[in-house]
Amino acid sequence: MISGAPVTLSLEASVLETLRGFYALWPYLILVAGILLVLVVDWFQSSAKSQRVSWIALLACLGSAVSLTKLWPTVLDRPVLLGWNALVFDPFSVFFSLFFLVATFIVITTSRTSKELAGRRMGEYYALLLTATLSAAFLAASQNLVLLYLSFETLSLSSYVLAGYAKDRREGVESSLKYVLFGAVASGIMLYGLSLLYGMVGSLELRDVAKMASQPSLSFLLVMVLLMAGFAFKMSAVPFHFWAPDVYQGAPTPVTAYLSVVSKAAGFAVFLRFAAPMLGVPLFSQAVEEMPKELLFAFLSLLWILATLTMTFGNLVALRQTDIKRLLAYSSIAHAGYMLAAIVAHNQAAYEAVVFYFVAYAIANLGLFFAAQVIHADKGTFDIAGFRGLVHDSPVLAASIAVLLWSLIGLPPSAGFMGKFFLFVALVKQGIASSIASFYYVLVLIALANSVISLYYYIGIIRQMAFYEPSTMLPVCRPTFTARFGLATAAALIVAIQLYWQPLTDLSRAATGSKTPVRAVASYGLVNSTPPRNLAVGDQQ
Amino acid sequence: MTLLAVIFYIAAAVAILATGAVLFARNAVNAVLYLLVSLFGVALMMYSLGGAFVAILEIIVYAGAIVVLFLFVIMMLNIARIEQHKDLQPPTRPQLLVPVILALVLMADLGIAIYAAAAGVSSGKTITVTAIGETLYRQHYLGVELASLVLLIGLIGALHLGSAAWFTHQKEANQDGTC
């Protein structure tokens, strides 16, 4: 036995404690059941009918989402800690889980009609998609470095295979390989940072890590830099963005949409949770630790530079793209930059703004990748030339795409505008309160300038659609009713959020916990609130 | 510096050098053999820190199972091209020098370890199988479950990427399918 550890529970009691906490795990267990069922049922399908299993995947997502909404009031009341503080289910993680599930649901529906995936065995595809979603949800909920890394790696591994799922396509395989190489390096660097962190803190728990932040040390900053490599890889932020354009272009379009929304959001969610106590944002159960001023400023400067580089680089390179998927890849890099900029503000408003922004961004990106897929299905190209004169082919499609692009620029009336507005408000708020106001104001100006740059390439597509005659070389695009309906819904949502944003701001406020003070934390799977000490070298027999 | 620290640093040096040699090895079989040396070095490091069980696991699982499997795969893949490989000619003497030195140093290190064990030098903090089991299956049971999921998707991914029948089927579908 490990001495000093409060493992005084009998086996029976320990099992009971664990089981009692399982009600918070239900949504995730449904997903696991979905993964296994998809695999097994797929064995009994012929290749031609393999697409059928998508129904199981959809049902699993739906079931999981429903049970999560049932969990929502509970966690809003008091967060649930599970598995000796390994996972925390608070509104933040439950919100992100729901977000991932909805996005996955949409990606599955678009996968069903994708021509790039047609005629393939789909069992593995949906199993991997659900696994990725599960690990993304765990990533947003992990409170423990081991679980953080494990879910990070699960998400990465399933994304690698998904990116190269069409393995007979050269660019698909190439993109997958690039993704693996970059991912391996990034997660290697991150793992190094994690092991250093464990060496310094002597505990795997995030709240102990946060305590460490209150003591000024340069090595802690080094750890943060190393960890940023992993987070930036998932967010596709400069300088770990190199994989994004190639993978976005080479992967099947539904997978690209998935990577640009779920994978990126998971990266942001884990970073937001990890950095919250150090940035002074009380994200539910976490205690806020005062980081020494110099260390905090150094960390913020790092984020500042990262944000500036990311958005500027993304926007400038996007100007020269002719492939819609590459263009959206660079645009999504730029959007990661905007969100990183908001995190620099390190206040509650910034956290809310990022959550809000992500919803707006997800609607626009899922919609645009779906539009690219629809156009590719008819015209056989992802080139922007395929958008030429689209308004003659299908006015509804063209109008919806225009609204979604408008939202990505961040012009009113669109959800993207509200998102950017809240981001800038968070920064300005912090600037007013801070003694180094220009630090924040300059960032706002850079972000504004970047929005203007992005105007050029987004409007370029709208111009192609509206003011040019369709190319006679390419076939006419005839989207199905479902496709037009789906895209029109996305566009309507974008406008609706601008007109009535209150529910979404309420939701983002609830998700980041500024409204609900935490009264108590329900902990299951542990006796005292302190877990057994980790297996360290110093433990005596 | 205690005897165990000496063992640790020697093993660490060997592990780092061998891992570097993996990167610079001229052919895959040599690289795998260097990897084997590196893993033995890591095992000794674990041992010197008191993790005897982890050290054994390192050898049984990594060196014994994974690397040998790896070796088999390389041998199977390269079997047709073996004649063309100039690298696979018997190594010259200077080429042999590095692995021999590494192995000798590692053996000497192992000798020190055995001597230390015989002399009763121990770190006094041996981590037992029970302790590892307790930690894994109580504190980190969620991690263990998630690791099983990692293995599952590893399996699915390998199955997907490796299935040849599917590949030919797809080629036909592609020829008349996409434009």
C-alpha cells in the first residue's frame, strides 16, 4: 500500500462510489456503445449498404446529446468530479460536449451524401468519428494530466486515420502522413512539457498545477511554452499550423469540416480550462491563483504574439488561395488568432466571448464546407472557379454561402459580427482596467485591420458568385432540396443570432460560470477530497 | 553520487546515444536493433529509480514483443529487395564499433547494478506490482478505460489502412465514379 494515501475504502465501497458517479458518464457510455455497435453492425452489411450504419452513429449522437441536456441542470447546480478528480463535469465541459455532439451530428449527415466517401466501407469511419468526439469531450472535461494527454492522443489518432480515410487518393494519404508527422512532434513536445510539469508539481491534478503558478519560476514559463505546442497544434495556431492547409485540402470534406470545428474547439476548450486558474478566471471548481505579475505578463505576451502572428499570417496567405478548402483552412487559422487574442484579455468576458465566437464560427464553417462539398459533387472541383456564377445555378445556395461568408468577415447583420464584437469588448474592458492599456488596444487594432484584410478574399468569393457568368466548361450545380434547406437554415441561424443574441450570450455565460456561483462540488470516486498520492519515487513501502 | 545514481546516468547516456543512432542508422534493421539497446538503457534507468517491475515490463513488452514484432515486419517487407540493399552487406569494423561499445557499456552498467543488488544497495523505495495495480485501477481507472479505446481505434485504423481487398474494390469504383 502507498503510505499516506487515504485509500481506506474497501473494494466494495470503492466500486459503489465509482458507480454512483457514473450517472455523469452516461452520455459518454452511450457514445461508446454507439462506437461498438457501428463496428459490429457494419460486419453484416455489404459494401454497397455500408452507409446504413450512419443511422446508428446519428442515434448515438442524439442519445448522448439528450442525456447531456438532462445532465445540464445538475451540473449547473454543482459540478460533478469523477474518477479521483480525473474528469470534471461542469457547465463548461457539458457545453463543449454538447457542442461537439451537435457538430458531429451535422458532419455525419453531410458524410452520408458525400461523393468523396461514396462506395466505401463506412463502419470504421463512423466509429472513428464517434471516438474522436468522445475524446474531444473528455479533453474538455479532463482535470488530470494523464487523462488530458490520453484524450488528446485519442483525438489525434482518430483524426489521422479520418484525414486519410480515402486512402486511394494520393492527396488524402499525403495529408494524413503530414498530419501524423506534425502531430507526433507537437504531442511529443507537449508530453515533454507535461513530464517536466509533473516533476515540478509532483501531482497530476490541474488544481495543483495552478498552485504551482503562484510561485514565480522561469521553468514554469518554459513548461507553458512546451504545452502551448500541443494546444497550438490542435487550434492550428502559428507556428504549429503547417498541417492545416494540406490536411484540410486532402481530407474528405466532411472530415475537414470536423477538424476545423470539433478538433479546433477541443484544443481551445482544453487550453481555456488549463489556463483559467493562471489567468485569473474562476472556471467553476478551480481556485484562482495569483500568478506573479511578471510571469503573467510574460505568458500574456506570448499569447499576444501568437495571436497576432496567427491572424495576420492566416489572412495574408488566404488572399492568394484559389482552392476553397485551402482558403477556408487559412481563414480558420486566422479565426484561431482572433480567439487567442480574446484570451489575452484574461477575464470572464473573454471566456464568454470565445464560447460565443465558436458557435458563430462553427455554423459558418460547417455550412461552407458543406457548400464546397455540394458544389464539388456537381462540378467536380474545389476551385473557387466552381463558385463562378453560382447565383444563376441556385440562388438559394449562393445567397446562403454569401451570408455565411459575411459572418466569417464579421460584418453585421451576422453572428460573426456579434462574436467579434464580444471579443473586442473583452479586450477593451481589460484595457480600461489595466495600467498597460495600449497592450490590449493595439491587439484590438491589429484584429480590426485583419478583419479588413479578410474582407478582400471573402468578398472575392461573393463577387465570383454574383457578378460573373458561370463557366461553360463546368457542369451546372443542381443542389438537392435537402442541401439547399440545410444551408438556408445555417444562414437563417446566422442572421437570427444577430437579431436575438440573448439566448446564446446567456448560454455562454452559463458555460463559463460567471452567473452561477459554485456552492459545492459533488465528488464521486473519492473518499476525502484529496486523492491518494501519486506513485512517486519517494513513496515508501 | 550514490551507486544507483551512477547506474542511472550511465544508462541514460547509453539510451540517448542509442536513440540518436536510431535516427542515423543506414537501414531499418540496424535502427531497430539500436532501439532495442535504447530500451534496455531505459529499463536500467527505471530499475535504478526503484521501478524494478516497470523495468521488467519495459523489456518484456517493448523489447520483447513490440520491437521483435517490428523486426519481423521489416524482414517481411524487405524480403524481395534484400539483394539490392548494399547496406545489408556485413558491416565493416568501424561500423561495428558503435553498437559494440554501447552494448559493452550497458553490460558494465548491468554488472554494477547486480553488484549493487548483491551489496544490498537499494533506493529503499521499490515500487511493487501491488502499488502499480492500486494506482492504475483505482486512481486512474478512467485513464485505463480511455487507453483501451486508444487501442481499439489503433486496431480500427490499422484494419482500415491495411485492408487490401477493399483497396482494389475502391479502385474500380473510382474509375467510373468521380469525375
